[in-house]
Amino acid sequence: MVPILLIGLIVLFISSTPIMVALGLSGFLSLIFGSDVDAMVIIQRLVGGIDSFALMALPFFIFAANLMDSGGLSKRLLDWARALIGHVCGGIAASTQLASMFFGALSGSSPATIIAIGKLMYPELKERKYPNRFIAGLLASSGSVALVIPPSVTIIVFCVTTGVSVGKCFMAGITAGIILGLSSLIYIYFFAKKHNLPRDKKATKKELLVATKRAGAALMVPVIILGGIYSGICTPTESAAISAVYALFVGMFVYKELTLDRLWKVAIESAIGCAQVLVLISAATVLAWILTVSQISTVITTVLLSKVTSKIVFLLILNLILLVMGMFMDGSAAILIIAPLVFNMGINLGVDGVHMCIIMISNLALGMYTPPFGMNLFVTNSITKMDMLDMLPGVWPFLGVNLASLLIITYCPALIMALPNLVG
């Protein structure tokens, strides 16, 4: 069954088959021709893959992200970021990174972040003569941080699977997201300095104040989401609904850019986007189930980790496993496979559950743009229209600096746990 599954995945990926079709079809073929399991099991697993309370937050966050984009929130965030750091070396690219971090905190969606910020900044970056490969690497990597910075659906799935506090993991995710974002900003600065890339004129204090005021409503979204969850006023799912209502109110009555016609289009786009993500998760769940039933995941994990007695070695092996998994499957599906296998093992070795959550999510975030199958690469490709092979040289440097950040996140637990411990 497993050989047919792997061959099917490789052939379908090479033939540029949509990821959701490749995952589902390869799973179907492996069951039909490689086992005596009733094919109806696939239907059960497809439905079971999205039959999760934690995933109820997903449609609201996608809707909220699209409302923010159409309602002018993403544009004002970008203007604020450019007023803040647009004048530094590589400031336009750095503004893209910073705006992506903030929009990721609003939407919780990596693809939504790339689409919202990338569509706005790609023409500008092209006009300012930034290299195409660099732009591709910037967009693909900047969107990945949305998987770490709360609200993150993947963090919610981890917490539901393991019983760890959602609020504490969200707080730890803020620190991890800042670390990943800073490493990219540092690389952007030195790359721009080396190639003498253009920058914006430095904003005056008045211009910065005006940009901050205009973006004020957008900047309040993370405060509302995290404040509501951590204070116990609302659950993550309820906070997702609140963020959607807030984005709707701001877009229609504060910024007044969201008309009824645009709202209808946003609703349709959100429904389509939600369906695409849920189908992907559903198909990935079938793949995860096959790997679990065939005990491949268990065997690999057991062989690699069963005799490990060092926390340092355990975390290193865990990183390697998750980076590979992040390339091939949705973060939520990867969590559902690996978390039950390694969580208790990590706890027994002295790894804090919150810290383990952030390590795993950070790995999966990097996996989302790790060649050759990282999902963010395909989303970026839809914006830039570049050949995939031409994009890769620009992706590797961002991946390199983010991997260095991953080591800090992994082996400096006091840094990651500082904020959760500070707030209780």
C-alpha cells in the first residue's frame, strides 16, 4: 500500500496535479490496488478529517482576512509599515515583511497573508527593480510566519490534540513569530545594502502619526483576539467570529471601503477559499490515516526516537521530521499525525508542552515554503507567474536565516516561555 501511495504522490506532483487531488487520488489508488480495505473508508476519512470543532474557527478567520483586504485594513497596515521602516535600506521589502507579520496576526492564514500583501506589493517591488527571485523568496517566506503568530488554526489543532493551553501557546507564538520575522528583516537589510536597492523617503513625524492613526483600527484586531481569548471572555472560535464582525464593521463604517457589492464578492471568495482549504485538510487526513494504519509514522518515529535519552537530540530529530512533513502536508494534518506520537516522549524528557507546540508549528511554518512541495511556493507562483525553478534561488537564503531562528526557538526555551510565564 505504501509503495503505491508514494509512487502516486511523486507522479501526480511532477505532473502538476493540484495538491488536494494528488493527496486524495494517491490515497484512493493505494487502498484500491494495495489493500483489501473497503474504498468507502476513504469517504469516511474525508468527512472525518474536517469534522473537528477546532476547525470551526477556520471559516471565520478566512472571512475576516478577506474582509480586511477588501475593507482597506491590509492597505493601511502596509502604508503604516512603509512609514515606519520604508526609509531604511531595503525598506520596501522590509515593509512587506512587517506588514505580513501584522496581517498574519489578523488573519491567521499563511496563504491569505501572501495573497493580501503580495498582490499589493508585487507590482511595487517590480517597479523598484527588486530581483524577481528575491521577490519570490520574500513573499513565500513572509507568509509563513502567519502559521506561528496568533491566531493560528494549527496551534488550535495542536492544543485540541494534546490538551495544552491555547492562550499560553498563542502568547509563546508571538515571541517565535517576532524571532522568525527579525531574521528575515536582517537578511533583507544586508541583501539590499549589497545590491544598493531603492528605499522610500523617510516619513516625517506627522506622516508617521497619520499612518498610525489610519491603521489604528487594523492594529487593534490582534489585541481584540488575544485579549478576548486570554482573558477568558471568548474561545478561539468565538474570537474568530468577533474578528470577522469587527473587520466587517471597520471596513463598512470606519474606512467605508467595503460596499454591499464587495461584501457579497468577499463572501463568495471566502466560501471558495474555505472549501479549498478544507478539501486540502480532508485529503491530507486520508494520507495521514494511511500512514498511521500502515504504521509507517510509528515505525519511523520509534526507530528515530525510542532510544533517545537526550532532550537536545530529541528536539533535533523532531525538527528534521517536521520539516519534511511540512513540505508534503497541511500543518493541521501533520500535527494530527505526529503530536500524539511524540508529545508524551517530549514531556518525559523535560520539554514544556507549550514550548513543544511552538517548535512544531515553527517547523511546519518553514515547511510551507520549503522546496519542492511547500504550499506557499504555489501561492506565490500564482501571484508572480514565475517558473518554479526560477523562484527557488530566491527562497533558499530566506529559508537559511529562518532555520537559524528555528535553532534559537528550539534551544532557548526561556525566551519562548517568557511571555506566557509573565502573564500567568
